[in-house]
Amino acid sequence: MGLISANVLFQLLGLITAILVAAYLYLKHVTYQYWSSKGVAQAEPVVPIGNLFPVLRGKKSVGQQMRDLYLKFRKNPIFGVYSFHIPNLVICDPEIIRFILTKEFTAFQDRGMYSNVTHEPLTANLFQLGSPKWRHLRMKFTPTFTSGKMKYMFTTVKDIANNLSKQIAIESSQSDLVEVKDLMARFSTDVIASVAFGIECNSLEIPEAEFRAWGRKFLQPEPLKNTMMTLCPSVMKMFNIKFIDEGTSNFIINAFKDTVEYRTANNVVRKDFMDLVIQLLTKGYVNSDDGKDTQQDSVTASDKITMLEGAAQAFVFWVAGFETSSSTATHCLYEMAMNQDIQDTLSEEMNRVLEKFGGLTYDAIMEMTYLHKVVSETLRKYPSVPILNRECNRKVELPGTGFVVPVGIQIVFPVLGIHWDPEIYPSPEKFDPERFTEENIAKRHRYAYLPFGEGPRNCIGMRFGLLQTKIGLITLLSKYRLKPGPDTKSPLVMDTGNFLQMPLGGMKLRIEERR
């Protein structure tokens, strides 16, 4: 009996070994020859994870890996990589990027990212959705981010900036070292909680406030999940892996529903994003910038968004609003601490313009041209979203390559790599706001700067993100001088476990009041 069992076990092990060897050979000599067989340069893959080995080991983020591969292959207009068994096409040439994002947008309108509306309703957001649902919602939500609507929301952000100013005074009086990363995250969390959910969470005063706690939980490093969500979503769907944990999902949906129900029942109207979403829920459109109801007879019930669709947009506004804005502000404060001359020039402009306008106003921010250069350079060096994605939905030949993109191919734009290309941005490690003078901008290809994407699917909340970030920076830098702390590292160490660009750990900077 023992001999029979040993023979069966031996045969089973032999079968498993044969299957593994066959799988290895197939991946190496068939799957991983996809790009080279089509005459496209390719990065050397590792069986069975393709070009993701540094990412899965936690040595690099997805954005850093694509940056390094771009810098190696940038002389090619395109090159191929593999995410596990899935081929991805990386675009290097800014003119081809323009071709895909704008000229032939209809063939590449989907991001190709993970979205499972049935099992995860919050993934039905504008960032993750594909067409035609994306197009429908984009048309609905575009009027919520006009410059007129930004002016409406300005007062709310300014009020929270006053709380930020008070909190800085308290913390700087207790110690000359201030944790600016968490401080800016709490500021942006309070802004988004108020504007997107109508909730005053006061995380500036109470760091463990519920909105802030759930934000920290959502952004815990998960390199494998983040990689699959962006580069190989079919794997997530195959194994039914959730992108958003159930606790975060329930919190956001309930917070959204409670606010809608309260405002509707009590006829509460505030000039914020939530008010605009409620208009889409109840009427199917938003009022014009002058506040007038523009209802037309052609509006039907199908034009109204659902409660879960509204919650999904509030969710992505929450994530993008508190994390990308706070990280941009943090990166900027770091660079100001490391570049005192730039900080002095910026502070001088802020105080001069504030005096001219009698305080912080929307028009005052628009007049701070050097601030805009500084923020632009921050987003060049530290783009919040380090790669962009698209998926091909019909065969298209890429100009100048002779290559016809097959349907279903995942396309990657290495934003971080392009922003660090020394031929486009000389000495890319240097922080230089003068890269964004009108003259220098005109010298570069427009699609060599992509912090908010480009084309019809660019970031819909760009105006608000910039507004929120600038208000936070003005609040600090108009009154205080920042200097490196004893543990400040140069260059800045980035978190490799997140899809978004953010510094690793905290950031304590020395802060002193300007005289």
C-alpha cells in the first residue's frame, strides 16, 4: 500500500513539474515574445511577473518603475512591457501621446483600469469608469467645476484655511519642528469633507477624526493591488479582489446618503460640490453660474444620477482632494525649505498681492504668477499621478511607427519619466520654477507636461485642486519661513507602496514666524 502511495505521489509531482516547466517555457518563448515579434522594443521580462519584479518587492513604485524603463528606452517612440502575462504598450513620444489622448481620443477613451460596479459601486467614478457610462457622467459633472463654481466654493476653503492658520500658530508655539505632511493632509481632509460631503470633521483640531482615519486606512501601502488595478485589472476581476475595503466603502456611502437626506429634508442649500451633486440627483442638471435654474422640457428621469453614482463621484473627489492636494503642498513646502531664495521670492509676491487686494481673495490668487510657477514645477518634479492609462477599443496605426495597436491593448504614459527626462527638462532633479515662464513653456511640446492628463479625459477637478493647494501654501508661506528639520533627507524618499506619489513617512520642517 505504501509503495502504491509513493508511486502516485511521484507521478503527481512529475505532472506538476511538467506543467510548471511547460508554463515557464510558454511564458518565456511565446507570451514574452509578443512585443519583439511585432518589431517593438521591449524591456526584458522575468517569468512569471513580467517587468513588475521591483514593484512587487517594494523597491519601486509603479511610477518609478515606468520612469526608469522610460529613461532606458526613451529614444524609441514606443516600447513594450509585461504586467504578469499582460502586454502593455508604453508611449515615449509626446506627439504620439497627443495623438492618443486628443486626436484619436474615441479609440482610446477608456482608462482600462479596474472597475466593478456590481460588486464595488464606488468604482463607478469618473476616474475608473469606461464608456459609455463615463461619457454620460462626465457631461453631467463638467458644469460643477467651472471657474464660477470655484468662486462659490472659495469661501468654504478660505474659512478652513483660517483654521489652518490657527493650528499652525498653536503647533509652532509648542515646537519649532512641525509635521507638515500630516498638517496639510488634515487641512485638505477638512476642505473635502466640507465641500464634498457638507460635514465639518475638524481634523485640524482632532487628528483622529473619522474622515482622516478612513483616509489613512485607504492609502495604506498595497503595491500588488495598486499594480493590478492600473496595469492588469482582469486579474482583479478574475479573482474578485476588491479595490476598496468594505469599511471605507460603507463609510463613504453612508456619509453621502446621510448628507443628501438631511439637506433634502431640511431644504439646506450651500454653495459647495454636494449641493451641485444634489441638483444632479433631483433635477438631472446643475444651475448656471449665476444660480439660475436652467431647466428644459427635454430633461427626463433618466438624466438624473442615482444615489450610488453620486456617492462614487464624492468618493473619488474625496481621495483626489485630500491626498493629491496635500501631497503637492507637502512636496512644495519641502522644496521651499530646501531652496530659501525661491521661498523668499514667493513669500514676497504673496504678501505684496495680499496687501494689494486687502487680504486673500479669489482674484488675488489668480494674480500670484510666481506661485503658479512654483506649483507647476512641484507637479513637474512630483506628479501626483505618475502614470496615465488608456485601453485601445479599435485598431489604430500610431503615426511614425508603422505599428497598428490591437484592440484591448493596455497603454501606459510614463508621466514621471517624461517629467524627469533631461532632454526635456535639463537637470530634472533641480527645482526651478523658471521652467514655467511663458517663453520656456512655448519651447516644449505641450504633451511633455501631464500632471492633470490632457484631452477630453483630463482631470475634471484640476481647478479646485490647484485652488485648494495654493490657499494652503499662502496660509503658511506668507507668514512663516520653513527650513529643513534635523531628519530632512535629500533627495526626498518616496513611498513605493502607493500608486500616488507621496513622501515616505512624515515630514518635520523647522518653522519660524517671518518678521
